[in-house]
Amino acid sequence: MGKATKKSPSNPSEVNIVTPLSQTKEAAMRPIAAVVFAALLSACASSPAHRDYTPAAAPRTAWIVGAEGAAVGQAIFTDGPHGVLIRLEFLPNALPPGWHGVHLHGRGDCSDFAAGFQASGGHIDMRQHAEHGLMNPRGPDAGDLPNLFATPAGPFAAELLARSVTLGGERIPASANQHERAPLLDADGAALLIHAGPDDHMTQPIGGAGARIACAALTPLP
Ligand SMILES: [Cu+2]
């Protein structure tokens, strides 16, 4: 702390804070609440994202294929104004118990389960951003997602919002309402990959998440 933080009596915001309230707190809050409420109403009414959003594609469901090539659950992808909502539903014992990294990879191909799902390629937009990691100041990739926790027994499920992608085939440029969104259903599709261990959201290139153990492929409809 240096000279920049030195208190100045001429700072108007500081004067406002120390001025004693001549009215009760409740009475003071009433006009503020009315202004905030009016502002919320007008924001909702004027936001194109709330009023006019047309999904880039209809919702899609894909099997989640495990390392043995059998279905271990399903992934439902729904396009929305702020990203793609992904609901994951797993059968009992679908994954080893514990945390698992989840990413969107650049190719909709889960056919090579015996080879560790290498056909799904790297993370979406790996080359467009400097680094991987949701907690990395120089990241993230569009395909980076929060971790998932697999329970020791019984079915389990999760929902994730992938904010940097669209379920359509065209890239959505950045605008006043949202940042750039990469297409999942471009020519070679995309895949949701689940890794053996957790993603630390920082380490290159995949957060130390380890092997690919499950995969759900999305490909454009013929
Ligand atoms: Cu990955």
C-alpha cells in the first residue's frame, strides 16, 4: 500500500460513506429498490438474448461410449443464448469413482475406443487461444469445461454450460451480448471426452487429466 491508497477528505465517495443517515435504513432502501427493479425490467425487455434467440440447431442426444466400446450413458446437447447446455446421465459404475476432466474435442469420432479415443482430436479451438485452462489467465480453450464427479455406486448425472460453443455449424462472432462461440456441428463434428483424472484447469495441454476413458460424438446430420 503506497501513496495511491492514502485517504483524501475531498474524495466524494468517501464523504458519502461517512455521512450519517438522517432516515431509517428501510426508508432509504425503498427508492433504491424501486430503481433497481425498474432497471432489471428494462434490461429484460431490451435484451435480444432473452427476447429473440433462435437455437442454432435442435437438441441432440449422443451415447457416451466407454473404454470397452459399450454405452455407459448419454449426453444431451441443447443450444441456448449463452452457450450449449450439456446434460450427462450415467449408468451405475460407468466411470471410476472420483473427479474427471471433461472437454469438447474437435472431431466427432469415438470409434477408436481401443486406442484411447485419439480420433476425436484435440480440444476445440486449441490453436485459437494461447493456452488450456478455465483458471488460466492465458486461457481457456473453447472446449474447456468444469470437472465431473463420478459416485462410487449407482447412476449419476450432471449439467454443464459450455459458454464458448454453439450447436450450429457456423462460428458465432463476438458481439455486445456474448463472446465468440465455436461450432460443434461443423463438417467434422465434435466430441465430449471424459478423462481418467481431474483437470487442474492450468497445466498444459490438458490440465494433467490423463487418458481418455469415455467419449460422446456429435456429427452433422446427413
Ligand atoms: Cu480432453
